[in-house]
Amino acid sequence: MTNQQGRLRIRVAVFACVAAVALIIDQFTKFWALSALSDGQTIRIIPGLLSLTLVRNPGASLGMGSGATWVISLLAIVACCALLYGGIRTISTKWTTVLALAFAGAFGNLIDRVIYADGFLNGKVVDFLNYGWSVGNVADVYLVVAGVIIVILILLNEPFSQKDLERANNAGSADETADGTKVDAE
């Protein structure tokens, strides 16, 4: 086994573990919400900031697209495939981890759309985290956290691919002469 194959196995294992644990937590919390909260019931956790309210959302964020649930489901399938592909293709464990978290968020809500479907991919997502302006779930939290971390990784120039790593290394060595001595760029 080559070193590159070993790293790929590690990234696949990281992706699988992060995604599996996150999905289990998401599905467990939704199961709990369905069994512990009745429709319309609100339990205040942090007054004015967070309460628990069971809602079955046919749309996307903030209820948008409720008439096109199957389109949202198809987009979620495409997103899951792209996140899985990216999580395996990257050379960075940081990218693998954040893409696995985003995958768990997208797949967790897709599971709801399939399980609670009235027709073809026409199900509703179980939401229960009420922020006052929106009601979401743990999968939504994963998606937001992953989005923030992705922006941070981009700002920190975390290499995604071997090409990015080589480009970063070449940019760092552009200030050196052929014999390796540093050149001041003034």
C-alpha cells in the first residue's frame, strides 16, 4: 500500500465517522422531538433566544420552496453526491471533516424528505429548534457551521487539492533563487 492510498483510507474513515456520528445525533434528536413535542407546543429553553417547537417543514430554509419539495430533495441528492466526492478527493483532513459535516446536514434532512414523503421525494423535514425568526434542526446547524468553517478554510488558504498545495508551495518558493537563497522583494 502506498502512502497516498493510506492517506485516502484515513480521509475516507474520517469522512465516514464524522458523517455517521453527526447523522446519528441528528436523527436521534428528530426522533426525540417527534416523541416529546406535540404540534404547536413550545418549550422555552433560553427566553427570547431558543425554544423547542415541533414543525414539519416541506420547504427549505425559512419555509421557502414549500411547493417544490421534490426539487429541493433532488438538489439535496446532488449536494450529497458532490460533498461525498469532494470529501474523498481532497488532500486535507480539515476539508474532509467539514465536508462530512455538511454531508450529514444535507443527508439528515434528505432522510426526512424520504421517510415522511406523501409522494415522490415530497416529505417534510422535522424541525424543532425555534430561534424566534426561524425553526430548524440539528442538520441545519451542521450546514451553517460547515458553511462558516468552509469560509474560514478558504480565507486561511487551506489547500483542498494537490494542485492547490503545489501552487501554495510554488508561491512560497518564488522568493528564492535557483540555489535556494532568499531574495528580498522590495
